[in-house]
Amino acid sequence: MITFIIKRLASGIVLLGVVCAAAYALLFANGSSIARNIVGDQATEAQVVAKEVELGLDQPFFVRFAHWAGSALTGDLGRSWFGPITVSDALTTRLPVTLALIATAMILVTIFATAIGTTAAVKRGWIDRAVQTGAVIGDAIPGFVLAVFLVTVFAVQLGIFPAVSSIGPGAGPEAWIASLTLPVIAIVLNYVTASAQQIRSAVIQQRDRDFVRTLRSRGLGEGEILVRHVLRGAAPAGLTVLSLQFVGLLGGAVILERIFALPGIGQLAVTSTVAGDIPIVMGVVVYTVIIVVIVNLAVDLINGWLNPKVRVS
């Protein structure tokens, strides 16, 4: 297991390096003068050159990237080009919002999808047909359409929830709950049926296996077989789907945070990209890749604990 973890961490470090290098190259690939964009069109050529020297943009690309990577390895991601705040401070104040949104939504998706998918696999009646229909409808409706509908009806028209997030420095639990409820509901409604469909298929596959028939012949009850054996065997497939959804939501958080005006890293990434604040954008890339690596490692460890075959391989 230790060897497995080391290999996963090594592959994660390689992934982080490749993604950061690609992102850094793409951010400087448009050919426009970054210093000119920062100081404005009315600035003189001398002011532009001075800003390039200040930001290190007069150095060759590989030198700039090596300098940034060396600082990043020590935990220093630099400072924003448009303010006195450091990249780490800008991200640590916004990351909890994004993580709270995604983690809460995925916990609820896991609970509801497991309950609905298992019921659909066992009963195989109208619930089964409803889950399959819901999965098709959920795939057909874009998440942002559902989010706009919720904010229009429940925030703007009915006024039950705030239309603009009230999360800020010193905000209490009430503000967090009020601001995150609608986006969490939007994510759950958009993802739960698809996840339930995957869990349903995995449970059906497990229930049809020979070892389940052997357990029934020994007199074990259906409830015990379902909880102790079938769900454990079906868990890896469900966890894989949920981990992919979690990673997808890190990218999809940009749209949700814009719609619900949440001060998360998704909205920070958009505003920084538009402004050309490359240190902030690179910080978002680093944090996002690290989260993806941690989530994938956690899923692999859980799958190894549930399935000894995975552990051995």
C-alpha cells in the first residue's frame, strides 16, 4: 500500500508539473503586451518597459517559468499584478467557498443516489423506470439553466433566498447556509439521477453474481447480503463516477459562482483571466490540480480497502 501511495503521489507531481507548464505557456501565447494591458493604452513606451522589468517580463520565457516554478516549490506563488495581496491569501479566502459548495453537494448526491439507485435495482418497478427517465432528463438539461431557474424563482421572485451571496469576512453560519442552499440544490438535481443510474447498474450486476446466490443458499437475509456484500462490491463503480463529478464541478464552479455571485475560486479565475493577472490564474491552476490529485488518491485508497483485488494490483 505504501508503494501504491508513493506511485500515485509521484504521478500527481508529474501531472502538476505538466499542467502548470502548459497553462503558463498558454497564458503567454496570445502575443499581446501584458505590460501594456496593465499600465493602459495612454502609458508611454518608457512606462511599459519599466513595468516589464518590474514584472520580469523582459526575461526569456523559460527563465520566467523556472523562476516561478522554483518559488512555487517553496510555497510562494507570488503576488497579484493588480493589488498588494499575495496569491496564497487571495486563494485561501475564496477556496473554502468553492470546497464547501462542492463537498456539501457531493455528500448529498452520494446519499440520495445510493438510496435511489439501490431501491431501483432491488424493486425494478416504477422507481427503476423513473430513475432511468430522470437520468436522461438530467443529461439533457444544462446545469446553468437549472441554476438560472432556481435563482429567478426562489431568489428574485419569491425572495426566499438572497439573490446575491452574503458570504464575506466574518459571515456567520446563517449567511453561508442561505447563500449555498440554491447552488447546492442545483448541483444535486443535476447530478443525482445520473449517479443513481450508475449505482443501480452496479448493484444489479453484483446481485446477479454467483457469490450472492451462494450466500442466499446459506440462508443469509436479503438485507444483510445487500448491505454487507452487494453494496461493498458496487461501491467502487459509484465512487469512480462521484470522483469524476467532483472534478468536473471544480471546472463547472465557474458558472455556478457567477450565477449565484459566490466569492469562490471559479469567479476569481474568470476575473483574473480577463484582467490578465497571471500569478492569480497560475495559483488557481496549482490549487485545482492538487485538489484533483488528493481526491483521486482518496478514491483509489477507498477502492483498495473495499476491493482486495485492487489493493493487490
